[in-house]
Amino acid sequence: MKYCICAYSDNVEPFSIPRQLEVINGETLLARTVRLLKQNGVDEIYITSADERFEVDGATRIVPKDNDYKPRENKGYWLSAFPYELMDSPVTFLFGDVYYSEKAMETIVRIETGSVLFFCSYNNKDPRYIKHHSEPFAFKVVDTTLFKYHIERVKRMFDYGQTRRHPIAWELYRSINGIDVNTHALTENYVVINDETADIDTPADLEKLKKIRG
């Protein structure tokens, strides 16, 4: 299975540089993700970005053909983050602005599926962790036809005003599992990662993570 780190975006706010290039313990988030994948035996790794700063040894940087999402201009779809050209065979998508623990990456690589599997943070109040809500950050896609079908379905629902917000990972998860895309619920195809693994949304998140991992 190939692995793709999704990092194609024109939005750096509220940071001064792309958050994927922020450094934790002397290593960028992006480089850490590549290293952890390598440690778990993954050889085929892609990074989606048009930015040459996103070159990392051991990974191939690609510019997605059809990513139309430009959040600063309020254009396109967030769901375009998943490049169809990599879905010619099974692929796992990971977000580039996530700090993955070693255990989380081992879990993501090790667990198998015959369909689509979502890996998400855990909704807890543990002060050791920087996030306290459930949020998807990795997607193991074996049934690529199913995955693409629901991406397009949710995009069209958004176009016709049938989603309450700009659809992201949760709307996709709900569509795949046959539940109302506007009502939060967890059913199948969901693996909980209950540790410090989290996406970095703000400088405060970054500083808290540095204190935890420093």
C-alpha cells in the first residue's frame, strides 16, 4: 500500500510558515511523518504540495492534478485534498499538519481493511493532550471506487445546499457509513487513537505540544 501525506494548501494562517514545516524536537512535522512511515516498513510515500520546501528525503512530492481548494479565496472543495491519481490502487492518506505518535503510526500501518477505515482522535479531557474532541486525521482506502463516489456525492450535496457547512472529513465519514451527513454519529470504520496525536491548528497548539514532547 502507498501512503500519501496531504499538504497541498495555500493557507498558512495563523502561522507565518506552513504548519507542516513547524519544528518539534528538531524535526518538522512533515519529516517526522515520513520517518515514522519508514520505521514501519513503508517504502512508497508521497507528499502533495507545489512548494519545494516540502521536499523530504524518502518521499516523492507531487502536485495534484485537480486540487481546486483555495481557502484564502473561498474557492473549491476541501475534499479535493485526496488526489484521484493516487487512487489507482490502495492508499492511506495522512494529514501533513498532524503530530503522529509512534504508537499511532504503528496502528495506522498495521491495521487492515477491505474497504475504507478512518483513524481519529479521542474525545477526552486528559490535560496531557492538546485536543479534547474527536477528529479524523488518517484514512486507509482499499475500496477506492467507494471513496471517490462519496467524495463526489458530498461535493454535490454541498453544491445543492444540503450540507450545513463546507464538508470536510466528518461529512465524508457519515456519507460512507450511510448516515445523515449533518448529524454527528459514530458507527463503523472508525479507529480511535487515544494519545497525543493531534493536528496543529494554532500557535498555542504548537507550544502546548512542545511542552508535552520537549
